[in-house]
Amino acid sequence: TIQGYPVPKVLLQSYEIFKHITVLKDLTYFTKLRLALKIFTKYLEYTKEAPFFPRVRALLEKLNKNYDLFIVSHNKTETIMEHLEKEGIDGFFKGIYGNDKIPVQKPDPLALQPPLENYEKRRRDEFLMIGDMPSDIIAGREAGFWTIGVASGVSKKEILRENRPDLILNSLEDLIELLEKNSRK
């Protein structure tokens, strides 16, 4: 494994994507797998250094006043924690669940089960899944949560819309504005 990821599955999924890239059509199967591994390794390096979105602290401060916040991610828990600690925002979350702490990966709604264990008496429609990937929206919707898709650059609005979130926003900044507008009412 790399960073707790099941490499064969990731590589095979990448290989499937490579079938659609005509420039790569003449490469052998193993060359494509090696290329997928290199791309995946670079992706992991970039995610460790990726900056948070502007005003993420302000958003977390607003949300943390009224809500219990959790992270469920395909990244390793240790990697998530390092990133949050570096930014000084790790204290906002009641729980952080990386791929090493969840039974399955999103979009399977069972990925959202660990944070729910302390909230068994709550209805599923009392939860909100905010995500920027189709897998976030699918997992949240199938778990019975309200969902917000954020077209922050990871996934475009059209892709998110195909997965039917309850609301689509252009950025986390829009979520801050929405929260501010609703708190004035």
C-alpha cells in the first residue's frame, strides 16, 4: 500500500481511465500501470502541501458554533492530522476519519458510519455532507444526509449536478455568505 491506499485497486482504476486517453493507447499494460503509480505518488505529494481554501478558518469558526464537525476522507488519518495541525485548525473537529479508520471508501455510505456511532438517536436528515467530489455527494445522499456540492475546482458544477446534491455552491466563500445571511434572519 501507499499511504494506506490499496495500490492495485487504485492502479487498476487509473488504467481504466487511461483507456480513454488516445495518446497512451500504444503503451503496454505494465507501462500504463507504472505511469498510474507515478501519477498517484505525485498526487499524494501534492495533497500534503495543498493549501486550504481562503477563509477556511472563518468557515470552520462559524460552523463549529452550532454544529459538530467531522472529516471523512480517502487520505490517511495521519496525513489529514498533519495538514490540519500545520494550519492550526485541527481543534474544530469532533472526529477525523481517514481511509485507515473507515470500513469502506466513499461513495459507499458505510464510509460515513464511524462518525455516526455517537449520534445513533439522530435522524439521518439532521446531518449535512459538504463535499467537492461526486463520491462525497453520493455517499451523503445514499446515507440520507442533506448534501452540498462545492465546485471548488476539484469537480465542476456539471459533474456535481449529475450526482444530485441538495445544493451546489461555487466555493466555500458562498457557504460562508449563506451562513451569514441565514444567521441574520
